[in-house]
Amino acid sequence: MADSFDVIVIGGGPGGYVCAIRAAQLGMTVACVEKRATLGGTCLNVGCIPSKALLQSSEEYHHAAHALADHGVIVEGVKFDLARMQARKGEVVGANVKGIEFLFKKNKVTWLKGSGKIAGPNKVDVGGTVYDTKHIVIATGSESVPLAGVEVDEKTIVTSTGALELDKVPGHLVVIGGGVIGLELGSVWRRLGAEVTVIEFLDRIVPGMDGEIAKHFQRVLAKQGIKFKLGSKVTGATKGIGTVTLTVEPAKGGTAEEIRADIVLLAIGRRPFTQGIGLAEAGVALDERGRIRTDRHYTTNVPGIHAIGDVIAGPMLAHKAEEEGVALAELLAGQAGHVNYSAIPGVVYTDPEVASIGQTEEELKAAGTAYSVGKFPFTANGRARAMGNTEGFVKLLADKATDKLLGAHIIGPDAGTLIAEIATAIEFGASAEDVARTCHAHPTLSEAVKEAALAVASRALHV
Ligand SMILES: Cc1cc2nc3c(=O)[nH]c(=O)nc-3n(C[C@H](O)[C@H](O)[C@H](O)COP(=O)(O)OP(=O)(O)OC[C@H]3O[C@@H](n4cnc5c(N)ncnc54)[C@H](O)[C@@H]3O)c2cc1C
């Protein structure tokens, strides 16, 4: 095996593996160090992919048990087999991680198995062997944020990793944190029959999401039986036999109460993973939130050391990490790599899905930007009616003076796919009128996007 490469990437998640593949495509010799037994990082192993597998399976069950009769499809005695659901999830993950291994072979990326550490300028140590490289890319990702007094054992007090592995449906699942991960996994176990309570410090769920959409989202989840305890903080957890008792106080102070749970899911956020990589020894600077500080070309304060993905600033999303991986590889090849941070979609894969891109109404107000709003409900969309899936609406925000699209927020069926049209529109600097004048196939959910674009100019046709 070679002991010298043009690029060594530390971390084989979506940021790292994509950067490695793109750099190899551009003619560089590349190695990727990954300490996990499989490639794909958090996303493929314990994040996006397994969570979506369980969301899909639990949705199929819920649909068969509760929605098919309305379509005139009678399925009696609907049951689920959790062991099979979990096995299927494992198969999905297995196929995905093997796929990355195949892509590495195809693109001649060397997988250096083990823990990588910066061993000096242009040197990386992997399990005692030191490799030379022109460029080091740190893509070590993130980890779950701990909470004082709530000790994770991944059995009764779990992070998302443990919540994806439960072998029986908890009687009462308490989710600490009303963010995307907690709500997605709360939905999985709610659909399978758990009582689910979400405890959130703030007085709203999904902080950062457009406020109107977040309120609607909470109402929809409440209708599905998820209970919310907002403005509350968990200050301690006491484990009993098979149960946990949480101490919960009002966030602003006041009388504490106790809440009993069978399983507690700690999901208060993720933080950059920067330990054991030799950053301090190499003199790599972190920002005030412990993220690796980089310039716009993903280079740290130390020449030859770069960083991408969850370990740097920006939304902790797999596709953001991938875009940065591509941009960095292209920059290293002397090309003009670039990521447009105004056009990164975010999706919550609940039912209905919630998707957003660009600015929220709150952000536009805070910036003093004059804007127009166009909204269209799925109740007025023929396809959504035919599907029996009419919850939610599309909301577009456009500059009042120029009509340029500034943001899109969708709660409704397949919102995560619908948002891609607006991502393309924003990338092309499109106006709401551009989307409104584009012919959309009938009957499709995408017509709701077109109608919302028409509504920006108060000329929606179907409401
Ligand atoms: C439950 C859950 C669901 C999620 N769902 C979504 C979703 O639906 N959509 C979405 O966009 N994002 C989702 N995310 C977030 C997404 O997983 C991350 O944003 C993404 O994985 C970040 O990619 P990355 O390459 O920066 O880091 P990671 O994927 O975290 O990969 C980093 C890799 O580096 C390795 N590593 C660390 N240190 C070393 C070392 N010293 N040597 C060798 N290897 C090392 C780690 O083992 C890891 O494999 C989810 C996350 C979770 C936890």
C-alpha cells in the first residue's frame, strides 16, 4: 500500500467519503481514514438511513392499520413484527455502506481502517503507521450533546443511536428536545403504539423553522397523540428497574415535577466531534462553539489542513456535508468549488413531511426585508385529495420589490421532494412569477407549489 497521498480525509461520512471520491475523480491520489467497521459515517450507519428505514416501516404499518379502510382496502388483523422491521433496517444500512466501499474501489480511494490523527505538517497517523499527504481533510462529524444529570446508557436512557435499536415498543417514551431527530424518532415509536411526551426547553418546537409552519407542525403531531411539554427543562434522571424518573422544572424556574418513562431519548442537539485528532497539537483553531474554524475555502488557520461537514459551522445535514466535500475537492484541484448556503434545504421526515429552504418570515422581519407571501393548502390540491393526504400547505416568500424567491416552507405530503423545485429556482435566482409561469403536470402535488407562487401575486386559481 502507498504511504503517500495527495489527500488524506479523516472520517468516512457523507462529507469525507464524497470529498474523497470527488478528489479521486479529479486525478488526485486519495485515502480516507475511518475507524468505524463500515463507511458512511453517522448518516448511513446511525442517522439518516436507519431512521428513514424505521420511519418508512412504521408509516406502512400505520397506513395499513388506520388509512387503508378509507380507500376501500380492507386489511384485517394488521400487526407488526418489530424484529423484522429492525432486520430490514439493518439490511438497508448494510446495502448502503457496502455501496460506499464499492465506490471507493471504483474510484481507487484507499480506505485506511482505524483512527486517524494529525501527526505533524502533512502527516497523518493511522494506528501507528504515518502517511504523508499534501492535504489533510478533517471530516470527523458530530456526536450527541450530553445533558448534566441524564446519564446515557443506550438501554433506558438513549441517544438517537439507542432509539434506533429498541427491541420492544416502550410504554412511555420521553423525548428530551423538540428538534428534528427527537420528533422523527418520537413519531416512529408513537406509530408503533408508544405514549410519547416531548419535553422542550423553548416555548416552541423545531427552533429556527418558520414559526407559522412550526405551530402547524406541532398541532399535527399533537393530533397524532404526541404530547408536548414546552418551556420545561429536565434537571435529573433516576433509573429504577426498567424505568426512569425525570425531574422536570419550568425553564424560567418554579416547582419541579417528576415524569416516569420507560425509555428516555436524549435529543437536545449534536456537537462537533474534535477529540483525538491532534487538532490542538497541530494548532488548529476552533470557534466559540467548538467547531473547526475555516475560511470560505474550507482551510483552517493551518495551511494544508482543511475541514468540512458537521465539524465546521453551518447546518448539520448530510447534503450540506456532501456539497462541502465536493467544493473542497474542486478547490484542491484548482477549480472554483462553491456552496450556496442560502439554498440548503432542510427536511423533517415525519408524516406529513416538513421542508424548508432559504429565509423564514421571522428572519426577513428581523432583517427589515419587505416581502410578499403566497400560500396554498393541500386540501385544494386534487392529487393530495386523491391520495387522502391533504394535511398542510405550501408557503413561499418573495422579495416585495423584485419578486425574487427568498424562502419556501412546506408542510404536507412529500414536502421533502417538492422543496427541490424551489432549491433549483433559488439557485437560478428565479422569481415567484418564474415558478408560477412554469407548467406543472396535473394532477401532482407540485401544483400546490405553482399555486403558492401564483398566490404571491394574489392570483392563485384553485382557492
Ligand atoms: C438520527 C439522525 C438522523 C439524521 N437524519 C438526517 C437526515 O435525514 N438528513 C440529513 O441531511 N441529515 C441527517 N442527520 C445528520 C447527518 O447524519 C450528518 O449531518 C452527517 O452525517 C454529517 O456528515 P459528516 O461527514 O460531517 O460526519 P459523520 O457522518 O458524523 O461522519 C464522521 C465519521 O468520522 C469518523 N471519525 C471520527 N473521528 C475519526 C478519527 N479520528 N479517525 C477515523 N475516523 C473518524 C466517524 O466514525 C464517522 O464515521 C441525522 C443525524 C442523526 C443522528
